Amino acid sequence: MIYSPGYSKIFECLAGACPDTCCAGWEIIIDEATALYYSGLNTDLGQRIKSSLATDTENNNYFKLHDNRCPFLNGDDLCEIHIHLGEEHTSKVCRQHPWFIEEYEGFTEKTLGLSCPAVSRIVFSSGIAGAYPEVTVSSDDEVLNVLTKERSKLFAAMDENRPADENIDLLFAAAGSAQIKIDELEPVGTMCGFAPPVFEELCSFAGFLFNNCEILTEKWKNLLRVCQVKLPKEGFENYLKINSAVMNRGLAYYVYRYFLKAVNTLDCGAYAKFIALSVLTPALISFVTGEAFEECCRLYSKEIEHCPDNLEMIYDLITSI
Ligand code: SF4
């Protein structure tokens, strides 16, 4: 069984009109099957492809960027490989983007990533009621069943007309309830706490993103830089009230993407904290810099969700507190 958010049906890549194309700014890994296909190409394009390939320290093939762009992105911001060889001969990562595919025991979840401008527009303009499908199959993994049930109850209780901080409280209550049931199935000892992050934690997390995480874009670096001073708390509560509707949509996206991941670590508090930080930190950055919350949230997704090293560092930070 494959589940996807309801809004996935209306997704359409903006292609040449995209304001932040996914074909620039990061290393484009070429999977082995595609690299093998390219190695047999004796056309001019094939020669260009072969001379653009390099190998990274983990032995992955990738395209060397030109001016920080994929060398096959043409002047109209369209992919030459897609045009001349067909989408099926683009690399797997290009065919999958912007989808995240999570395989769980008994079902799969496919979610469009918020880093994509087209997805961001859809996520922040669609209501959350009914957008995220309930898992209706029962898994052989009892922990997963606990998590899917608690997540469904959480979605049923979340209301986008309610202040975002109240929905975040519901998230921690759901994580706590799931943890009690999981502990009965598989006791694992000390776990992360179940309290939403306070203002000072958000400031310190913005510092961590700036000082410790890998940073991909200048725009993100500049937004974070502005937050590296003592930030005024005054007005933040009001900001949260005014922006609750979009924050709740961002919250629903992160709940859907991460609540079930505790199946691997059995630490529901850590994922609740990560979800809350992923909404409240973009809110803090937006509050301080004046950049729209939706754009801060989209950039956060691009910088964090697509970088396994950043995700790992953040998980380690959360579980070390
Ligand atoms: S970021 Fe999204 S809209 Fe832009 S080119 Fe990539 S898939 Fe298309």
C-alpha cells in the first residue's frame, strides 16, 4: 500500500520557471545503472556526459557543477539529458526529486519535499484537514502500529484555526502517549523529554544551524547570520498568533514526515522535538529577518531535510540535551 498527501495530485514541476531549481547548488549523484548507460553512449552528448562525471570520497559518481549548476541545465533551465535521452535516462535522484519515499513494514509513504518551490506553494495553500492520509493497514511491527494510530489521532485533533503552539502541545501529548505504549513493548531506558522548545532553545538552535551544520545557500546563511545576536523575545508570541495558519500547515507536513521515524530509534520525544524545532525555528528566523515564514520553512527543508549529515547532527544534539 502506498500513501501520499492528497495535494500530491496537483503537483507540477515549474521546470524553466522555477525560482530555485533543484538542478543547481548541490552535488547530483549518478546511480550505477545510469552511469553504466552513460558509459556506452558514443554521441556528442554522451562524450560531454562522460567528461562531466567525477567520483566523490564515498565512491559515488556525480556531475561536476558549472557555476554551481548541473552542466546539463540549459539556458532555459531545462535538462538536456531529459530532452535528448528521455527522463528514464536521467539519474535516479533526478527522477525521484522532489519525492521522499519512506518504506515501512507493510506500507510506503511518498511525500513531496517542502524544499521545492512548487510543493511549498501547495503545502502552504492547502488546508490540513484530510490532506494527510491515515494508514489503514496493520503492520507486523507493533511499534509502528502504535505510531500510526497516535499520528492519526493527532491529525484528527489538530485544527489549523487553533494557535500553532496549542497544536504543538498536542504533538508532544501524542508523542508521550505513544512512548508509554512503546515502552511496554520494548523498554529502552532514558529518552528525550516531552516539552516544546522555549524561545531561548530556538535561539540556541539557530546558532547551531549557523555554526555546526553544513550550509548550502547564501540566502540561508544570511538569514541565520542575522539571528546570531541576542534576540528580543518581545513580539514573538504575537508573531506566532498572526502566523498560526501557515505554521499549522508546516507543522502538519513535518508531523507526517517524521512522527513515524521513531520506529527506528523508539524515541518519540526526540522526533516531537525535531518536528517542533522545524516549525518554530523558521518562525523565529522569519520574525527576526522579516522574510516570509513559508520561505524560511522551505529553505530549512532544503538545507536540513536533504542533508543526512545535518539530520544526524541535529538528532545527536536533541538527544544529548
Ligand atoms: S525545485 Fe521543484 S519546481 Fe523547481 S525544478 Fe525542481 S522539481 Fe521542478
